[in-house]
Amino acid sequence: AQRVTQPEKLLSVFKGAPVELKCNYSYSGSPELFWYVQYSRQRLQLLLRHISRESIKGFTADLNKGETSFHLKKPFAQEEDSAMYYCALGMGGSTLGRLYFGRGTQLTVWP
Amino acid sequence: DTGVSQNPRHKITKRGQNVTFRCDPISEHNRLYWYRQTLGQGPEFLTYFQNEAQLEKSRLLSDRFSAERPKGSFSTLEIQRTEQGDSAMYLCASTQGQINSPLHFGNGTRLTVT
């Protein structure tokens, strides 16, 4: 069965410190992985997706099929990065948009 | 704001009552999704439409739930005979339905069943 695990419910770092939000998935096919972010009082929005291989707001994520992981990383956290982050798994093709979300990690960046 | 719009933002109802939520997607998006999010969890898929056709329903969607998208534009989600376990945030999202098109979420409707 498809599953996304985000082991950390809460994560706190100081401004300028590196941050890594962990995400592991379970899926036997070819996965599509995403990170969504929800800032305070805003709607859920896409941060980045593995297929794009891009860096957004300084965040990167690499799909590691061997470890079934898609960890989100940023070398120097900023206070404005404080938000709820959700890792999501898609199976592509005709199921486009049908995503399995993890429970989320609340990131707090202290000044 | 030309994003996904959901109404109402909040709904409080008594157990056993029926409720209906509305979602207006981004106008050129042909795919529309409903998700449910309970406290401390990520969104869970309920159902989706391509234009007016409902193509998939999750097992989470009991027969008390029904969704429609009559003209391929806005969608409604109705819950009949609400139960306390239905209390959640109901999220709507839309996309153009092409590979790499991201999901655009609405602000959600928060349902509280007393």
C-alpha cells in the first residue's frame, strides 16, 4: 500500500542553521514526490517536486529510490521558513493529482 | 483572487443534519479534487472529477457523501446525516490535468459536528 511517513511532527532550528525535514515513502511503482507548504493563515501550496529538480526558496529535495526517501533540505534556515511542511506521493499517469500526504512537520525557525 | 474558492469557510452543524460545501476551481482547470484533513494529519484524498465526470472515489467516501460537478465548473460536496467523526477541514484543489501541473488548493471549509 502507498504510504508517506514524516517522522518529525515538530522541528525547531535557529536562523542560519541547516534544516532537514525527513520523508520516507512506500510504493512499489515509479513514484512522483512533492513537498507542499502551508504558511500561517495561508492555503496549502506546492513548494517543489522531484521531477523538476529545482531549488525553491533555497530548499532542495533529492529522490533516493534505494532508501525510498525524499528529504527536504536547506543549508541556512530563515525565520520566514517557519511553516507546516507536507511530503506527498503521487503515482502519476491517470491518477495525476491523487496524492498521499504525510502527517506534516511543523518547522519553527527561531531568530 | 483568482485562486480556488471554497464556501463556506466554517460550518457548525448538529449531528444528523445535512451539509453542503461549494468549490469554485481556477477557471481553466479541468480536474477538481476533494480532500479531507483531520487534526494532526495530512490531507486525505476523497474524490476527483475530470470536467463533469467523477472518475475516482476513495473508500473514505461513505454513501453518506456525494459530490457533483454538474457543468464541469464548480463542485459541491454533500454530507448527509452528519456524524461527529465527519468534523474536519474539507479541502478542494484543482489542476490543469497535465503532467507537472501542480495542485492549487482552496482555503478549505472547516466542518464541526456537535
